[in-house]
Amino acid sequence: MRWESNPAYKAGFLFQIKLLSSSMDLTTHIQQARPEAMGDVPGICQLPLTRAVVQYRELHEMDTPGGRIEDIGLALVVEGQQAGSAEVLDLGSGRIKVLDLSTELVVLDWVYEPTLGYVTELITEAAKTKQDEPLRSYAYKLGLRVLERVGFGPLTRPTLLRIGYRDICRDFDLHEGTSIRFVLGPGRITRAYLNYDACALSFKTAFTEPDAPLEHALLDAFDSAEVRRFEIISEADSIEYQVRLALPTTFTETRASLGAMRRGLAALMARFEPGRFESVGHLMDTFGQRETLAGLRVRDPQTRSVEIGYRLSSALTVH
């Protein structure tokens, strides 16, 4: 029997064709509308980031990149309606920054609307009175609470290392930057920075030739770490050394790594600047050393591991 002779079969067949046609029209409409809606930042969804607590780096900063010692790389987005940029409050320094959202950005947590409202009031009050201490104090406490709530992990590890190294900088060489300067001799200066992602100390110099005394000092001060020398590639470069510590996998290991950095840096200071080391030691004996992470309530995994051996490698040589 041909389908033309069956009215019911014919009606059903035509109805299916109509549905298929409507579905194709809808799909075509969505495909045409999607590029227009996301044309500002290709590949990025237009989700407002207001109330988000984000982890940022220098590449995200649009205005005067490079942080001060008060910055901790953790910020609350206070105005994030635009897809390309957002105003944020650094939770360490309490300063307003503008971040570029077209690059990869880590969202650690979200705050409630009342919290954002209170922060906005503090920002307004600070702008009126030129007194930012209430804002800075509240922002810092908020940042620490977020870290406690999120806990230790690959995403929070750089921020925890940054906070810990900030304490070391304040004890050894308090200034606006996040580095420690060492005077090795007449005209010989090096500065120690921390690579938060790699858990490695970088010693930047103005030398164009390897510095043997510094190399021996680094090997003695950081005997359990790997010390590397980066050669000059262009005339504008200088010799740089890097001390690579084991990447911590727990909060306890993070504090242990920072303790190893503190002891190694103290050994360098005692070796090259004994007078300065004695002065710094008196201050820490009087006021105690800073250790913000000691006050954080971050839980470690219940399982415990025991080291059963260590194979000697080239970690004690300069490459």
C-alpha cells in the first residue's frame, strides 16, 4: 500500500518533516547569535565575576604590573560585568587593581552579597577619609578565611608560598618589593626572588661571568636543593642562579619548604654580611619571626608517609 493512500501515515510523515525543519532553523539561529554574544573575548563565556575570589599574577595586571610586598596575589572582584577586564581588591594590600580577564584566571571561591556590600562600603569610606587601614585589615582577614575554607591544593599553593615568603622578606629586608638583597662584596650584589609556581629561589645578579664564591655559598646554604646556573643568551642578560626546592604536596610540607628557605637565606647573610645578620637576629629574638601560615587552620591529609631512602644525585652541583 502506497503512503499516499493512508491519510494518517501521510500526516505523521509531514509533521516529522516540519519538526526537523524547525529544529534546523533554531540551530542555525543559535550558531549565528553565539559569535556576536561572545565577540568581546573569544572563547570566554560572559559570566559576571563580581563576588569571585581570584588568583592573579603580573600578566593579569593592566595598570603598572608588578606587586608590592603587601600584595598576596589573591583578590576579590568588586566590578566584573565586562568580559575583558574587572576591578578587584587585593586581599593583602587592600588596593584596587584592574585585571585582564582575557588570559587564564583561577577562581578559588565566591563571597556572599552582604560581604561584597560591606567591602564596597569600606572602599567608599577609605576614598573619603583617605584612611585605608579598616579596609586593608578586613580584606586580609577575608583572604585568610578563604584560604582556610578552600584548603591546600595545587591552586592555593602559590598563594601560600607567596604569603610565607613575604614574612621572610619583612624579617630580612623590609622594603616595597618582594626580594632580599645581599651584598657579596664591593660592587657585587644579588637579589633573591621566589618563583611561587615552581617553589624555587632565583638569585639575580649583574655578573656576566659565573661567581664562584656565590655558587659555593648557595651549595652550602641549600645542601638538599638543586642549584642551577642560567647562562647569558644576549648582551643585555646577566648570570642568574636558581635554587629548586621540592614542590610541596601538603600544607605541612609548604611550611617546611619556607623554613628551609629562611635557614638558607640566613646562612647567606651570615656568610656575606655578618654585621647585618647579627642586627636582624637581635630583632627577631626580641619580636619573634613572622609566620602568618602558623595561624592558619588548614587540614592536611590523614595519611602519613615515611621516607625510606634518598638517592644522591647531581642536586649538589651547579649546572
